[in-house]
Amino acid sequence: MGDKFPIFVLIGMATKNLVIVESPAKARTIERFLGNDFLVKSSFGHVMDLSESDIGVDIENGFIPQYKVAKDKKNVVADLKKIASEAETIWLATDEDREGEAISWHLVNALELDEQAVKRIVFHEITKTAITEAISAPRSIDRNLVNAQTARRVLDRLVGYELSPLLWKKVKPALSAGRVQSVAVRLIVEREDEIKNFETTSSYRVTAKFFPEGKEDAVVSAELPKRFQTKEEAKSFLEKCTGAEFRVSAIEKKPAKKSPAPPFTTSTLQQEASRKLGFPVAYTMRIAQQLYESGYITYMRTDSVNLSNMALSMAKETITKNWGADYVKTRKYRTSAKGAQEAHEAIRPTFINNETIESDKPAMKLYELIWKRTIASQMADARLEKTNVTIDISGQQEKFMAKGEVVTFDGFLKVYIEGSDERKDENGNGLMLPPLTNGDQLFSKSIMATQRFTQHPLRYTEASLVKKMEELGIGRPSTYAPTISTIQKREYVKKNDRPALEREYARLTLAGGQISEKTETEKVGGDKGKLIPTDLGTVVNSFLMQYFKDIIDYNFTADVEKEFDRIANGQKVWNEMLENFYGPFHDKIKDTQETSKKFSGEKLLGQDPKTGKNVYVKIGKYGPMVQLGDTSTEEKPRFAGLNKDQSINDITLEDALALFSFPKPLGDYEGKEIIVALGKFGPYVKHNNAFFALEKTDDPSGITRERAIELIEAKREEEKNRIIREFEENKDVRVLRGRYGPYISIGKKNFKIPKGTDPESLTLEDCIKISEDPKNEPKKRRSKKS
DNA sequence: CAGTGAGCGAGCTTCCGCTTGACTT
């Protein structure tokens, strides 16, 4: 068809059938399955939402939501509206869950469709059969389900938009609270409390290495089930072992099996990618999106472990081909997650016979992980033989135990083993045992009593937090990653490292008839990239715990979900449910607003020995700070912000007082005063209106004039080295070495140097010329908003 | 890029869930 008759072509091609789905990638796939009479378009998710600038709900008149076409969906809606007006039949094929039903309903409204004429269809997997079946069984929009979504949406809005302003007033501006994020923060704060309050105790664990008579190379690793509380007890046990006889008194063999983990959901994919590949959850999702859009995997935001029949048979075929029929075990998994809506399949390769794909490295790795997990989920159980050997000690009650484990059939273990969040188990004793018979005498190589300490619960990683959230039923596959970003953006929690501390422990060894004692050191408590609450997070959590415990109750979401289900079933009226919730909630908001004081987490640290004034630490308008003196007195108190590595929790009076000593003069240099001060970006030295940041290892309180001069000179030297070209005629124009390579600086503007140009040989004229080419203009930074 | 914090008040901030780009570094 030529360009001659564009209008004719448009009318002539007007589609009979318009199908609307949520995702454009899905639209492309489905279009292939349907004939020429079908045009498949995407809504790009929700098209309508409440306004952002106000509450957007008519609370007085039955909580009616004031929906508007979302700003970034104006074009989508206009486009769809045009096509819809030309189509004979509209098929709404959004996901089969609460949100999907609402999207369909919003489409009816936004596109001004006839609700009676519209055909609502659903499918859980994207296969030709599933889609043809769906087309043959259309239904109408389920208004109960839509109402359940409305209740969900309005409840979240009311909670978020009434709690947040209360925080602005009582704690600090621009904070936020919500049904999901506030619970996520609570989990992290409470975990940190558990760690802080954890009392470490130690006991002595006894392990031994034996060998059977005449087989000195064979090792039987055994452990005493009992632990000794004191070193004396442990020692006396070892003494009794000196010269004792060891004999096998029982051998118990029992078969065991291990089963594979179910296929990936969003949450388990995030966990495994974190454990095995070290990906943060947002990164995992970005790579997964890339794989999905390239057609390599199914949809990546899902809470379902279900696989389509087509996938099951593809898996079976692949496993048979690679390892034989013995390795096949077709399994149908059921979702156990709270509140799962299962609108999609599990995350799996689109073509399971493709073991690898060609892409960039992270995508290939993630694909491989998905492939292995999917394949393993359809493989046979691993069979093991576990052996427990009891070893008697002559003249003693205690018995050693040796545990052996032998894989008799590897099954799914050939492909994949699920990772774990737990600490590595140090009881690696005896995976393989030499052949033994009852009554065999054993000889000890060594018996060791090692002091072991109880360990505090582990801090959350992004992924283990997602796991916990899923268990509690808070958040959805599409929101896990964004929620984790939000609580970090609000500075409620930070991904931080905690340095490991050295700890001494005792070890008693019995070998060659002698007991020796040694003190060893181990590193403990170190943590990398774990989620740690900030002072702000801790204080906001205390506020919410004090006044809104029911909202951040771990069961709140699960409870309201039950109500939403009843609305979806038509057993409950949606706005009555909201009325019941909102009445008491809003009263509590009003009451707290009026009666509670500022909530700053204020703590009295003590008195300044020089002035006798009180020293406080608390959250201020700009974050954690210390205060010297009282606000009630005539003389204004002094304030100072905490350093980045200090916390309200554990700052000492001494540290607090040191903060008031800034800005501090250090003497003169080149006739100008040097001062050291604490700034927004950390401690710095100021001299002649220039700033010199302190290094990490510098203690701001202990900085001397000499050290300050060193810093000044070092920076001057560095500055000098940055200059590639300078021009006498025009001091404004310079060629500099930057973080990303050489560039031209003119006044305050920077310009790129075109490829292939040697920066060393640029003349002033060259520079001016380059700066005039719009190609080399500095790129405008996108505004932070949106 | 480099001081602020009480209180007064203007005007700003904020939720969860569904989707993909724009934009850099």
C-alpha cells in the first residue's frame, strides 16, 4: 500500500476487534495468536487515579473516589479512545485480580464505553489455547471486585494522606507513612532492637575426629550433643576422655529425601538473585523486565507458582533429553503466600528448551537462574541415606554422635539448590562416613572443646525484607522494590556496613594424651549492605507505635484483606467497611493532632560541666541534633547537628559537647584565618573563602593547624593537576581533567570535547568554537521530581 | 556544596498498585 491513500487505508483497516491488556509486551505476543481481525493495545497499567494534591475522596458523601485520568496516561487514553470509537467490539483483557478488574472499569469510564457492550475476558497464561478459550467465554465487569479495589485504594489514600501530614507537624516535614512502608520500617527497627538487647552467652561445643582400627586416613567426625556451660566442665570432660575407649554402640540408617523449590515468583526471584548473584531487588527487576521484553521469560511481577501445561510438557521433554526419564517428576505447585492473587504464571523461561540466551552478562546470569529453578521444580526428588552413629565413651554417660549423609540419587540436585538466608551452619560434620559396624573400636585423633557464642538475629537485606513482607501479606509483586526505595529515600533506613569486631574464644584440645589450651580470635558482628534504621526511622516508628499501633500492626493488612475479600464476594458493602475504619482512625488523628506535643525522641544526656546547662539530643527540623541549654530560659539554646556516623541512640555527653566547639579557629595561614567546621556534607576546613573537606580518617576535634595547611596544599596541588590547558588571553577558558575525562570549562559552563580531538593541543580559538557548537552544550539535568 | 533548630505562618511535602519509558551517571 502506498502513501497515496492514507485516509482510505485507515478507514479500510479499521479493526473489528480491539483487545486491551495491561502490558505492551503482552499485547505484542497476543496479537500473534489472534487473527487479522484483532488489534491488541496496552493500557500501560492503571489509567485513572486520585489526584495527588488533595485527599481525592469525598469523605462526607460515602467515600466516593474522585478519579481522574492519570497525567502520564493522557496520551494512552486519547489513543485508545480513538481506536475504540472505530472498533466493533472491545475486549478488556486486563489481569484477573482486583487491580485488573478496576483497570477494566476505569477503561470503560475513561474511554466512555458502553459497559453492556464491552466484553471482559481473562487468561492466566499466554498460550494460544488459553486465549482462544478466553475469547469464547466473555463475561461482564465484576463490580464487586471493582468495589473491593476501590476500598483498597481509598483506605490506602486515607491512611497515607492523613498520617503523613501529622508526621510533618509532630516530627519533621516531608515525611511519609503508609499501610505498607510503615510496617517495613517497623520490621527493621524492631530487628535492630532485638540485636541491641541481645545477650550473648557462650558454651563449649565438643567435637572429635576418630578413625577405625587400622584405617588412619578414614575420618569419623563426631560431636557431643551436650554442650558445657563452663570451661571447667569442658576440661573435666576432656580429662575423662584421656585414656578412655571409644566404641560404636549403635548404627541407625534411614532414607531421606529432598524436594526442589517451587518455580520463581517475584519475591523468591528477588531473594535468590540477591543470595546467589548479589543483585539488589530493584536491579533484579530491571534485568527481569529486560528479559521479559525480549521475550525470554514470562511476566516478572507475579505471586503465582503455577506453570502452564505447555511449560510442564516442555520441561519434561528437556529433562528427559538431558538426564533421562528417571529425573522427571511433573509437579503442580500451589501458592501459600498470604493474599496471593495469581493473575499470572510463575516466572519461567518462555522456551524451556533454551538453556542459555545471548545477552549481556547480568541478563544471562538471571536467565540461567530462572531456567535452573524452573527445570529443577519439575525434577525428581533427591534420595539420601542418613546415618547416625552413636559412639560410647568408656566410663562415661556422654556419647558422641557422628552423622553421615550420602546422596543415593541426585534428582533435582543435578541442577539447582536453593540458597539460604541463615548463617552458614558450622556443623559440617561427616557428610561421608567410612564403613562401620556395631561394636567397632574407634581411636581419637583429637577431641576439641571450643567456646561458641550465641548469635544475635540477622539484620534484613533488601531481599530478606521482601520475604518477610510477603509472609505478612503486605505489599505486592509490583511494589516490593519501590517500597524498599521509598523507605531509604525518606531516610528511615539505610543500607549500611557494620565493621566486624574481634572476639576471643577459648579452645581446649585433647591430642596425643595431652590437653592444651589456646585463646583464638574470630571476627563477629560484621555486616555489609544490610538495612539499618536511622534515628529518624526509629523516632517515626516510636511515634506510630505510640499513637497508631493498630495501623502498623503486623496483622492489619491481613485483616483488611479479609474485608476486601468479603466485598469482592458481595457480602459486604465497600463504603460501609471504610466508614467503620475511618471513624475511629480519623478521631485518633484529630486527637493526636490536638493533644500531643512535638515528638522528637528527645533525650537528656547530662550537663555541660562548664556552664551547668542541660545537653539534649533529638530529631530537629534538619535531622538529629544536640541542644545546649533549655528553650524555656531567656537565653537561647545552642544547636549543632550530629555527624553522619553518630546516632541519638549511643552518642555520649562528651561527643555531644565536642559538637558545640565548631566552628573553631586554627590560626592564620598566608595572612588569612583558618577555621574548621561541620557542614552539610561533613567536616571541612575553610580558608580564604575556599573549602577543603576533611578526610574520612581525620577527627574534626583533633585537627591541628598543620594538618589543615596540609589539606589546603593537597587540594591546591590537585587543582593544578586538573589543568590541561590555560590561556593567558582569556583566564575564563580552561581545558580540565574531570571525573569522566577531559572537558572545556568556560566560566561556569562545561563543554564536551568532540571525539578524536586531542585536548592537549587545543587553542583558545578551538575551545570557543567547540563551545559554540550546540552538540557540545552541557546536558540539562532532569528535575528531581517525578 | 558548606548552617539551620523555639514560635509565628505562607506554601511545600504524602499513600499503594498497575504499567513503561525518559533521562543521566
